[in-house]
Amino acid sequence: MSSHHADTAKNFPVTWEELHRHAKALAWRISDKGPWKGIVAITRGGLVPAAILARELNIRLIDTICISSYDHQNQRTAQNLKAPVAVEGEGEGWLIVDDLVDTGKTAAIVRNMMPKAHFATIYAKPAGRPLVDTFITEVSQDTWIHFPWDLNPIAYMQIRND
């Protein structure tokens, strides 16, 4: 989302309690779709939901993939910074977890790498929704979700003070 869009967007703050409740709902929704070989969390947003899903679904193996498409609140070209190590083949039996599917840029890269994996997010926007298999809450494309870990990160505060 560009800075211009961030200024005109609808704000949707999410508390830790809401996130936990929605992640547990996601676990319940996909509980009969396993068994899972493991989880691939899309960093950084997928880390917290992946930890909750791993606990709820009794999954021990968690790998990560790092696709960077945001710089604070500005969207930019997606870059694959780290591929999952444990996943072989097309991802069959794997659960991909992210907090949100937005434009679908990140999701498209991950989906191309693991086309047979099950892709689950807590939140989905219309542009990216077709790329995920399961989600809990749909929000409009012009909504900016403020996750609890996004509120005043130490690193961002240090940059602003330098």
C-alpha cells in the first residue's frame, strides 16, 4: 500500500486477544484437512499465527519463507529473501501460514514455489483472496490492518530518532 493509500485507508486495529481468537478459529477450520508434514510461516507476519496453529494442531516442524514486499507502510516489489529448507517437491502436505493476504504479490510467489500446499491466512483482502485456501476474516482492499506487533516497533522508533 503506498503512502497515499495509507492516508486514505480505513484503519483496522487488531489486539493480541483478537489475533489469538482468530488464529484458534483458523486452526479449528483446517483441523480436518491434515495431517500436516509441517508449517511454513511467511515472515514476519505469519510467525505469530504459525506458532498458535502449531500448538493447536500439534505440529512440531515449522519452517519459514521470507518474502519482503513492504517497507513500513509502503508496498514495493516483492523479493524472495529466504526459501523454506524442509519443503521438498511442490509442498504437498504442508501448511503455509500468513497473517494477511493483501494484493497477492507475496502469496503468488509462495504459491508458485509450493502449489500443492494448503495456504491459510487469518485476514484476506479481495485482490489476494483467490490465492489462499482458507481464511477467517475478509476486509476491504482499502483497509489497513494494524497488527499488535506493528505498533511502534523499537527499530522504527530508533530510525525516526536518528
